[in-house]
Amino acid sequence: MRPPNVHIAALAAILAAAELAVPAAGDDVTKAPRETTREASAAGAAQKRPAIPPIGIVGFLASPRGRALFRSSTHPMIRAIAERLGEKLDAPASAPATPAVRASSGAAQPEAVAGGCGPAAGTRFNLEPRPAPAVAPQNGTSVDFLPAAGLSGGDLVAGAANDLRGLFGALGDSMTGYFVHRNGASANPCAPDFDGGLPSITSITGELVPGGGDTAVEADPARGAFFIVDTRFGLSVSAIGLFRTTAANLNSPVACPGGTHDATAAGACWPVHTEVNPRTDGTLNVFPHLAVDPRPAGSGTGAGDVYVSNIFSTLGAVFTILSVCNNSLTACSPAVRISGGDLTTQTSNVRVRPDIATNPSGAVTVTYVNVVEGPPPDFLQSYDIKYVTCTPQGAPNPPVCAAPRLIVREDQPVPSRGGGLGDGSLAAANFLVTTHPKHEHRQDANGVETYVVWDRCKVQNIQGGGICPDADLRLAASNNNGMSWNFGNVDTGTGDQYFPAIRTDSSNTVNIAYMSAQADSMKHRARVILRQVAPGASTPDPPGAAQVITTTAMDPAADFFFGDSYIGSYIGVAARSTPSGNHAYVHHTHTLVNGIFNGVPAPEQSNHLSRFDY
């Protein structure tokens, strides 16, 4: 545990003065931008730096509530955020480091349900001890799997999440947790066999930069591999971390032993990594996503390449950018701006169309939002949801991308200025949440269809545009790669629906998982719901009936550390066909399992894994 008497000093004035040039669309944004200087004011001024976008774990930690919460941590990313915000951190008191905890692969899991993942809340998908100080929140979950690729023929499932154990000295200081199920002989197909934190990266500046969370994971069946992407934010550099490992590694008790990995074990388990778009000029990379070109090696330009999209903040604007690395991560492209003239982008999501082998033109796709502020006095936000198509050129050559196209202007978004940043985005809950579109492709009788899902407010926001009284889930679909769109709904029930995640399985069924508070009379506690869109004659085809994945609702205000301020920014779903049928895994946050604080049990956020068989 980090020393408890270290604190973040009182809020100072936000930074003031070196101006960064705004890159043009398609520019190589890794080139150092032009800088100018301004005269310091009489009172003295620090250098200006780009704003931290109000999304994800980095955005939360930079918010007033995030800063107040973590006064006891001297994590490198906390120090980097404090410096960027002009805050002064006290020097840490000397204290012996807490030794790494290594759990046995047979560690007791009293909340695990034999014979399945557990209908109440799934299975806690980590090996974190229950007593404090070892217990800390996990959220911001993602998941993928290789069917029947684990030991004894079970699925090999890898999840990733923000893991706050790393904020307090565990997991090698990594806030990017990984969690793996590999034992097909286990009675519980969602029980974790090992976990850990992604290793630190030695940056181009020489700084050792630990994992900063806001992560995504994707499997690569053609090569039996997994990739995880995360945020890397240090005192001298901002970058995206990209890691690779193999199924053979994850199944090996030597490369990836059972239990909780320390930094050395994590490095052996995830041995290949690279920095994507490292920046030393004060610009900021946050909120990454990734997709893998599934084609076999040598089958076409860019086959097997790994695409990384993220938000890129400069002094003048916030853009969406795209980079590509080869499958071995030995070569990556420069990052290119793909958001055109949009200057206030906020989220990104990248996918690869299933027809890339026969029609590579425009086969790499990205969705993002551009936030538009309305007039005073309320400055009501609208979100332009955009769609970009890109053509692979083969890493390290960057893809060639078309201009972004508008899907819809969402005039009733769940606003980004609420939650942990201030006045609360949802009337029934006060955590940071914002409209975050995700998309996926599938191939059916209509050709290749693209489905986009997002959270929106049922009505106009209230109290100055900062609070949504009822969030719903909307969808759009296209069968011509975004040239035109048809619209529909996923769930418009009472109470809040949020955090939609979407993935297509091998039979071209679209799986949409999300959180829903409809069953709670107070519209506060949320269950995990899954709806499926079967192949059909329409675009879009209607979502099917709601499948209740967790019968016990999660309380978003019931965490010992976060309280009601933060539960991550998304959940994850993965769906594939297996020899025993189709499986959909949902990786989500739940508060069912207590931590033990001074001998007293109290709720805390843990990442949980559920499985739906169909």
C-alpha cells in the first residue's frame, strides 16, 4: 500500500501558455507540432497544456471528485495528472513497499457457483484478496475468447479492466488488469485461473510508464493470439500501450503461472508490446480501442494488422486518430487524424468489416462523437455521431481514410459534463457516464450490415442540461457502408439503460449487452441484459427479447472507494461459435461480493464474468 499521508495539494489554476498547432486531417500527428510562447502574466503563469477529455479513468482522476478521492496515492499517473493540472504533490513519506501477493490457482472463490458462471451476478473474475488494503475497485471491462482453445478443451477467455490495486502499489503499479480463464476441467467456466497488471513500458523518453487503464482486448483466432490496448500517461510522455500474447503462453503454467502475477510474471505472460503514438510535447492520448484484421498472414494487404483508435488532445482541439501495427508489433504507422474538421471529439470505436478479403476499400471503420455546445444560458450539448471508412495499406503504412460521414445528430445525449465531473449525468445515479457509440458488422442476405448502438436521453436534459432523467438505447444500421442509415431502438423501457456493448458471432447474430435499471423500483440498481439481432430481411432487423444475464442488480453507489462517482465507462461482450454451441461472455462490474474493511464487510466494485449459451 502506498503511504496514506501523501496527498494531492489544493486545486491550483489550470495551466497557462505554449501553444500547440492543430494538425490537418490525415496529417501524421506524431510529428512535433509548432509551438509558440506567450509572455507570462505579472502573477506568473505555467505553460498551457491540452485539456484532459472528460471520459474514462484518466478523465475521472482529473475531475474534482477524482482528485479528492486519491489523496493517498503517489502513482506515477496521479503525479502526471497533478502536474498537468498545476497541482503540487507533497513528497511521499518513506515506507517499505508492500510485497507482491501471489494467490494459489486453487484459491477459494466462495461466491463462485459450481456448474456455471452464476445467474445472480456471474463470477468475480479476479483473484483479489477480500481484506483491505489488498481490495480495490475494478471497472471499465472488456473481454474476448478463443473457442475451445484452453486446457481440456474449454474456452480460453481473457478479460481486461481498470484495476485500482495498481493505484496503491500492487500489480507492479499497473492500473490495467488482465484476467484469464483457461481450465476447461473447472466446474465454473468463468472462474479466473490467474490475473495481473500489464507490464510497465520503457518509453522513448526513458521513463518507465505503468498501465493506466481504459483498456480493450481482442482475440486473433487466425494466429492464436490476444491483444490488449491501454492508456500510458507519465511525466514526460503520453502514449497508447499495445500488448500481445499467445494462447500457448496463456495456457502455460510456466509462462503464465496460476494466481496473481507480480511485475516479473506479468512481463513473461505478456512478452510483446509497443508504444503507439508516443508524444513528448504535452499533447495527450486517451481512451483507446482496437480491432484485428482477421485474415491469414499473406492473404492481402494488411492481413493480420492491428488497428488502434483513440482520442488525441492538443491545445487547440480534441481529435480522433487511428494507428496501425503489424501483428508482431515490430512496426507501427504514424497516427493519422480521421475526424476531419471536428474539434471536440470524445469517444472512438474501431472495427473491421467481414468482407475485407474481397472488398478492402473502406473495410476498416471507426465511429466517434463530436460534442457541439448550444447557446447560452444552458449550453445544451448535441453529439454528432460520425462514421469513418479506411482502406488498409499494410503497417507501418497508415490507412487511407475517407472524410467522416454523419450518422445522426443526437440532440438528447447523456451529457459528458456530469457524473464525477460535476452535476450528475443520470437523475437516479451520479457516476460519470456519457453517450458512447459502438459499432459492429455482420454479413447476411442484405450483404454486409453495420449496426451502431448508443445511449441517449429519452427527453431533453434538465437542470441546465447536466442531468438525464431516463436513458435509453438507440441503434442505427446501414447495408452500404455508411452511405445511408436506418434507425431503431434497442431498449426504451423505464429507468436507465446504458453502457451498450456489441459483438457479432460466427453465425452472424449480433449480441448487444448493456446495463438496465428498469426492474428496480427506484430506477437506480442495474442488471446486465443481453439482446440478440438474428439475421433477417430488414436493415435493421429487430432486437430479440431481453435475456437477463444477472438476476441480482448492481448498486452503482455501493463501492467503498468510489461511492457513487465512477463505475467505469463501458462493459464488454464477446460472442463466438464453439464446438458445444454459441457462447456469449459478458464482462461487467458488480457490487455483490463484499470486501472486508477493518474486519467489517462492505460492498466494493469487482469485475464479474457471465456466460450466455444459445
